[in-house]
Amino acid sequence: MKKSISVWSFAGGLLREKMELAKDAGFQAIEVAMDEEGEITPSSTEEQVREVRRTADEVGIEISSLATGLFWKYSLTSGDPEVRRKGMEVGKRMLQAASWLGVDAILVVPGAVGVDFIPDFEVVPYDLAYDRALEAIRELGREGERLGVTVCVENVWNKFLLSPLEMRDFIDKVGSPYVASYFDVGNVLLTGYPEHWIRILGKRIKRVHIKDFRRSVGDLSGFVDLLEGDVNWPEVVAALREVGYDGYLTAEMLPPYGHHPEALIYNTSKAMDFILGRV
């Protein structure tokens, strides 16, 4: 498995600087992100996106995947058709940008029934959310197939697709080889066990996010540095190996340290070496 880190784990600075820091810390790859402002946006041209790839090649680091936080703003399950339309546009632009980057996977939040950590987030009836998400992901899967990029559905705190059985069946119901799971280890600690999810999702897992979590805290403050929480890392790694996962493990460490934020990158890399038995 390859060590990767999310661009969101870094404090400010240019993307090149983040790539250089990740490389120096021992990461093989970095996950970049699309936002409304920055070096990759929904309106970025092909040349602008390819420049990001050239930068990574110059630094000597791989790009593991393309993520975005825009699906929280433009939810694919919103009751507002215009919001859903904008979400679909974001998804399709991500797929195109990933193709230009030479990356074969994007991270997609499939919508939400409710989101406690976003004030006044719309609450959507579960059955409607499911139908809207299924329609949206099927459409994105067709576009992904055209471009050779997989749509990876992430398990997040969205009160939706709450069990590994439901996530498995949702992906199977979409019925596309270009729709898979972006499995987040830390996100399931509040209600379940990541090793169970891994063994149930199996080959459906295309990408993996890792972070740690303390169940006793029970909210966003419960996310902690790797090896400081309740994730059973030996079981998680064993499960990943059992299902034949040999792709990127992308650390998503939020937020960056308030002082000496570069230390988080080095600490995370060293923790991953222990987790993967490379020390």
C-alpha cells in the first residue's frame, strides 16, 4: 500500500510547497482538491489542471486522487433542483479534471439526510435522499466510464448509508464498474468497526482515507492524530490485505496544527510507517 496525504492536512501555501513537504516527509502521493478558489476549480482550464500534474512530476510525487468539499454546499440529495444541478456539475468537472491530471479516481459525497456539524443544513427524508443519490451517482458513473475515472463514494457523517451492508448494496445497485467505495476508516468509529466495513465492501474499495477517532468524545473533536484514537490498526491493515487492497492510504488530518503545522505531516508519515509495519 502506498502512503498518501490529503492536501487538507496542510496549512496555507502553494500546492507545490505542500507537495515538496509531503515528499520530504516520506509520502509517495498527495490527494489534491477542487474548490471554488485555488489551483484547481470547477472553471479551471485543461492547461491549468495539467500544470498541477507537471508540478507533481517535477517534485517527484504521485497524485492519488481528486477530492472536493463542494458537495456539502451543492448536495446531490438537496430538495432544491438547482442545488442538485450544481452538484452534478461539480462532479462532472471533477471527472474531467481527474482525467487531465491522469488520476483514475475522485472522491464524492453522495448527499446527506442531515449534517449536524453544518448549521441549518437541510434535512432530507431518507428515502428521497436515497433515490436522488442513486440517480446522481449512476449519471456520474456513466461520465466516469467515458473518461476512465472511477466515482468513489465516501462514507461520511451525513446520516446516510449508515452500515457496510447498505453501502455495499448501494454501490451494487448503481451497477457500474466505475462506481466504487472511498472508504474512510475514522468516520465509522462512532457507530461501527472499520475492519467489518472493509471485509464486507471488499473489492468495491478503490481508495482509503485514514484518520483516528476517540469514541468517548463523540463529536468532531474526537478526531485525533494517528495511533492516538480507538482504531484497531492491526485489524484494519489485516482486513485490507485480506480483501487484496494494495492502493493508496491517504491520511486526512484535520485541522492542521496551530503552531509548526509541518510537524503534523512528519508525525503522520512516521505513524503510517508503524501502522504498515515498516519500522
